[in-house]
Amino acid sequence: MKRILSMAVLAFAAAPAFAQEAPVYSANITQSEVLAAQQAWGNALVAIGKAYETGGQAAAAELANKVLDDAYGYNLGPVLFKPTLTEAPQTFRITKEGALAYFVGGDEDYPNDSGFALKGWTKVEIKNAAIHINGDVATTMGNVMITNKDGSVTTVDKTWKFKKTDDGKLRIVVHHSSLPYSS
Amino acid sequence: MKRILSMAVLAFAAAPAFAQEAPVYSANITQSEVLAAQQAWGNALVAIGKAYETGGQAAAAELANKVLDDAYGYNLGPVLFKPTLTEAPQTFRITKEGALAYFVGGDEDYPNDSGFALKGWTKVEIKNAAIHINGDVATTMGNVMITNKDGSVTTVDKTWKFKKTDDGKLRIVVHHSSLPYSS
Amino acid sequence: MKRILSMAVLAFAAAPAFAQEAPVYSANITQSEVLAAQQAWGNALVAIGKAYETGGQAAAAELANKVLDDAYGYNLGPVLFKPTLTEAPQTFRITKEGALAYFVGGDEDYPNDSGFALKGWTKVEIKNAAIHINGDVATTMGNVMITNKDGSVTTVDKTWKFKKTDDGKLRIVVHHSSLPYSS
Amino acid sequence: MKRILSMAVLAFAAAPAFAQEAPVYSANITQSEVLAAQQAWGNALVAIGKAYETGGQAAAAELANKVLDDAYGYNLGPVLFKPTLTEAPQTFRITKEGALAYFVGGDEDYPNDSGFALKGWTKVEIKNAAIHINGDVATTMGNVMITNKDGSVTTVDKTWKFKKTDDGKLRIVVHHSSLPYSS
């Protein structure tokens, strides 16, 4: 008998319909939001290249600035950003200025930066190895394949951590990108 | 033109199908889990009463003990529990012993407790006013209607905060229950 | 030998000093922030009463409106608010309008509300039974003692859940207040 | 006058002493816990190498297995692990088997793995560029310098995300390590 009672306790009955009509607030990030934010990053990379082609460095910088404001978390604090092609002692770009220099160059404080987003990328494809969702943050890891004008594809290993902020936007707070190791 | 580029950037394109096949870990609590855990609480209350009827106080205490282990967060630390019918200086039952005494009585350290779950409740209905989901915790607030053997219904105002622990279980970490105010 | 190795692995050595100098972003709520936000609620209750005394209902409403904007989470979504003295069918005040009516009255949609904050409270004391901290939210449960002009003290059982928003403010997202049960 | 009232509201007074004595549960991860967990990872890497030297591959594998159980989150689900020296199609090691193969080799399913932890590392130094704390997870990014037997130092760019589980342990749920880019 006790066994039956226990089962009754543990049987999670379907909740009645009216309960589901209560207003719900959720701060949580969802998988589909994460996948969309990844793709938006790819779209932005291509768009900055197009802005450069059409309007030059100034237009590219203006758009990149907007992307950094909208899609990165520099408004919250330091962003843990290790771009694919940076070198010591400027490997990590925890400020917005450092990120902007990486994407569009033209900053004398970052003399090695020629503008990664200005290279005319035409397509970005994302292949996640796994996703870790935890509250309002989610981390993805996998490959990102970016296609050049001539059709050649560069593959990088990439980790992103997105945070959903109060305004409902997903912002990149961690971004580690690296060229694949080759023995 | 810039306007069009911006739109392209912000257009969150549907993510490609393969991305959705990556293994996903999520610590997040969901609304349906919360609704099920609420109903399980109601089922447990009724089940403890039935155990009492069939097996006496010992059987009720055994089942209540199991429910507290499975469905409350006393294993994590203090639980913020204000039962409906407790009085100062024993209003708050932040230890498992205090909660057990409230549900099944029989504890000389809690002389005013006669066993709320032993009163023979036959039905529990939950009507949420709103739900607040935040990571692995969710809080509900609303009315709970519990029906007695003779069919009379008692309504209480109830707040529950559930935490989803590493084992995937939802545990009550906050429980504030009160009789409705009457002017 | 294996035992010694294991101990070496598990010995969490003090981290070197330089590591601590890295810039840190934290979304987490702290206990001291929670205690300060509780006291700020008490201060606000007294201040609204004083505004009423000096400037009448309009001044009280203006200040209460500001308090609700600053210290409650209605900007995020529904707030799970069960004030001490509300009755069905208006027990739960999940909108800002409902909360404002409770505090300062004067809203024909809430005819039973006479303005809880207008009663001339002079002092608010908070005694927590326990606190549950989880990411950017924290819940407190305990007694709140509010003193009237004539020095009489009313004690309520109160649960608050605070959420630290992106701007660093703590906002009340759950508030369940009830008069103590008396057998 | 209104200005003074507002200031009174916003002045976060010091909370009274008794409030601080309430029992507190916190799920949150702290900076010092994160720094200690980083150092523990370094200690473990050195310890596995010593176990290999003293007890051979079996001893190293036994210790590495224990480290993976204690300090990684494979018990929770897939871990987002990109070791420094892995190559496609086995770049990402989201299962414990893949991680173990990387650290100690000897797994025919991972024929390119010779055992990174068996190389006799003698010292691990960690230099964080920034830290992002969010609830029970925290991400660090920076350089890790590992010293070989002959005193030569290898520097890698490393991102770790730790999750504090219910048992109070910090577990690595994301680990992206890469050799520095060189133009």
C-alpha cells in the first residue's frame, strides 16, 4: 500500500488548464534565441564587409559600432573576447574599443589590426558541438565556417557565451575564437 | 542604404537545421515542470492524509518524511517556510523537523502542531495569479483551494519558490501560505 | 601514494595575487544589497506617509509612483504582490496600477483601497528568519514590524524576492505579506 | 521638500545587526572559489604527470578519471571541451571518454591522443584577462603558462566556465584552449 501511495505522490499529474493562463515572466534564455543570435552575428559580419565595400571604412565602423552596442555586452562590463587573429600583448579585447579595432581596424592604439570584418566575407555557417544553457546565459561551442569572396572557406573553433539582458536582447559576453590546431 | 544593412543585421534568421541537433544541457526550470510540481504537492497532501487513515500517525510521518526529502530543499539549507496555521515564536519552519511537525504533529518540540496533513483533505486545486521564472528557480503566487471530507473548501493565498536541483528534481525552497484577509 | 596525489589535487591552493586583479563582472545579488533594499522599502513607506501629511494625496501618489518604478519590477513584467490587507477578487496586485492603489488609494477601480502608506507609519523594522540567494535573485522571509504614530506596533509575516537588474538596482518581484495567524 | 524625501527613499541605510544573523543559503559562485578551482586544475595536471612517472599509464588514468569526475561537469551532461591539441573530426570532447583520452591517451577510439597530462608538466600559472560571474556559473579568460621538465614554458589562451553544483563543488562545463595566433 505504501508503494502505491508513494507512486501517487510522485506521479506528476497534468496541471489543470486554468493554471497555464497565469501571466508568466521569464528571464531565461532559450535555445532558439541562442541559435538566432549566432546567425545574427554571422549576418553582421557579412553586413559590415558590405558597408565597407559601399561606404568605406567610416561606414563599416559606424555599423560595427552599432553591432557592438546591440550584440555584445560591453555596456555591462568587460567582455571576455579572444578574437581569432590577435596577438600578445593585445590578445584579449575586454573593452569595446579593442573589439572595434579588431573588426574594422583604423585605430592607432591597435597597430596590428587591419579589420577582420573588412575582408569581404560572404557567408557564415555555424555548426555547434554542444550548448550549455544556465539561467539567462548560454554557452555554445563548435565550428564556424566563413566563406570568402573567392569561395574559399575558413573554419574556426568558437565559443560564445550569450547573456539575455533585461531588455530581452542576447548579448555576447564571452567570445573565444581560434584557428584549428594542426599537428 | 545603411538602414537596409541595419535591418539585415537585426533580422534574426532561422538557424540552419543541423545546429539544432547539437547536444544541449539546460539547468533551467520550465513552466510545465513548475505546474507539475505544484500539483504533486497537492497530491502529496492528500496522500499523507490517506496514509494516516490507513496506517496511523507512523505511516503518515513516514510518507511526509519522504515528501519533505523529495519535494522540499532542506537538503540544500534552510527553507523559507511559513505554513498557514503556525504562530510565533514558531511561525517559520526553516528546518525539516519544523516542517514535519507541522504536517503530521506528534513532536513535543512543537506542542501546538496537530498535523495539518492529517485532516483528511480530499482534493487540492491551484490557481496561479502569476509566475516568475529566473534560471533554475521559479516563484508562483495565487490561491490554493483544499477540499475537506465533507466537501467544504478552504482557500489560502500561497507563494512557492521551486529550485531545480542537479538531479532534475524541483524542490520547494520558499513556501508562504496565509489565510485570506477579511476586513 | 595515490592518496597523497589525490590530496594534492583537491587542495585548493590560494590563487596567486595577480589573478585577483583581473576585471570582474558579476550579475550576482549580495546579502548586504538585500538587507539595504529591505530597509529602503521601510524608509519609502515612512516617506510616503510624510509626503501625504505635507503635500496631500497627490504628493503621496507621486512619491509612491517613483518608489514603484525604482524598487519594484513592474518594468520587467507581472509582479507577484499579495499585500497585507487586500481581499478577493483583488487580492493579487500583479500590475503597477494595483500596487499604487494599495499604497495610496484614490483609484476608483480599487474601491476598497484606502491607502496603506497614508496611515502615518513612523518606523519599519525587519527581522529575517532566513534568506535564499540564487544568482541575481534573493528571497527573504521573516517579520516586519511597523510602528504607528501612537507607538503601537503591527507585525506582519513577509516574503520578498528581489531581482538585481542590469542597472544594478534591486527590484521587488515577489512580495507576500500577511497578518499572523491566531488560533 | 520632495527632493529630500526622494533622497531619504534612496538612501540605503545600513541594515540593523540582527538581520544579518539570519541563516543564509546561497547558490552563488564566488571569485575566490573560481580562482581556487583554476589552481586546482593546474595542480591536477601536474599530479597526473607525477602519477604517470611513478605508477605508469594505469595510475595516471585512475587519477585523471577521478579528476574528471570531481572537477568537470560530465555528470551533468555534455561538457563543451576544446583541448589545445585536438584535431577534426575529434576536436570537441563533449564526453568524459573523449576528455580522458586527451589527458592520458591509450584509447584506440582516439588514435591521435598521446596523453597531454603525461608530458611531465611541473608548474601551471594562470593569468586572467577578465572574469564574468553569473549566478552559479563563472567564466574566466586569459593565459595559462605551463612549465615543462626542462623549464620551457608553453602559453595558451584559455576560457573556462565553472558551475557550482548542489554539493558545493565547482565543475568545468566549458573549456576552450588554444595556442596563440602568430602572424
